[in-house]
Amino acid sequence: MRKKKNVFQKRVMKLRGFLNFLGSALCLRFTRFNRKRLMRKARKLAVDRLHVGCGNVLLPAWLNITFEPREEYGLIKAKEGALWLNYNLLKKWPFAHESIQFIAGSHFIEHLDLNGGLFFFQEAYRVMKPGGTIRMSCPDLRAYAENYLKNNKEFFDNPFIREACTFKNAVTPGEIFIAKAYDSGGAHKWFYDFDSLKHVMESAGFRHVRKTTRSTGDVPDLERIEFCAREIESLYVEAVK
């Protein structure tokens, strides 16, 4: 009975996704025309904080951005007391030059490959105000590599590390390490350490790139953006335009 219910729910989700895609296409929300409309809307709403890859974490006073194919695309909406936008950030961003003060993303950038990451930071640099701050957190390649070489089973047996491993048959440190790199069969596109993330951010124009700790930095609302359970595996980096 439960299996039939799950199949039905999946079909409903697919139908909903198709209708949202069709509606977005008919309203020309994938076009340059809509990008200009979004830019005007963002200016009218005085948007100057972007929470990218927001998932289910919606922050008041921020524009929370995700990219979910089944959701309505290219429309700034009020959702759970916050502003929300479904938008592909590998396309040109719908924000004016030098209009954004803060950009933050927790465990988002690893879902873009290296070229995608560079494009992301180039667009972030374009839209940020001089003196604006960007902050990214992601799985730390160095932490995984060092613990793998030490054969530190305590790290790989950590409840969060095991729970966050999408390949449930991964048991050994090597298997869990590689599972993190591929996450859900390819959802993760890159694995950064501080030096590589710093290089990409500096290539886009950012300066004063620094490694920091969870909830320590110049970006507001970090306690809500960065979960303490992820601290064991995370790299935290801030930079300034």
C-alpha cells in the first residue's frame, strides 16, 4: 500500500514539475526579458543580500535562491516570511552591477564544477558593491584527505559523516571519502581545499580571501546559514570585493 502511495506521489510531483516548467516557459521566464524584469523587481525590493543554494533555509531580509527544476522558475515570491527565487545561477544573474552587499552559501559551491564555480564567482563579483563580503562553506578536501591518510576511523564513523553519505554501502574510509566526492551519483561536481577555493575567488577578482571558522565572520545570520553538525567536515571562507 505504501509503495503505491509513493508511486502516486512521484507521479504528482512529476506532473507538478511539468506544469511549473510549462507555465514558466509560457511566461517567458527563461528569457533575457524576464531577467530584466527580475532586476527591476530586485531593485524595487531593495535586495542587497543573496542566500544562494538555500534549500529549505529561508532567511528574512535575504533573497533566498535555489534551483529546483520542479518549482516555478524566475519569479521572486514571498515564501514563509522571506523572499525566494528559483533561478539557475549558471546563467547571467538578474541583479544590477554593484547592488549586493552580502552573498552567502552553505554547501552549495561543490555542486558546480570548476568552470561553473568560476562563472559563479565572476557574476558574484559583478553584482557586489565595493567592500561587499561573500562567504562560502563546503566540504573540505584537506580534512577528508588528511583523515583518510591517517586512517582516522573516528572521523569517518562520525554520525553526521555517515548520515550525510548518500552511498549507504560505503563503509571504509576510502569508500566514504569517494562517496563524498560523488554524492548522490554526481550531485557534487568539485572538491575544494582552501588554496583551490582561494585561487578561484581571486581569479574572479576578490581580495582578502581568508579561512575562518563556523559562525565567525562579517556576514550576518551565520548561525542560521551554517549548521553546527557540518562543522567537522567544512571549510569556511570569506572574501571582499
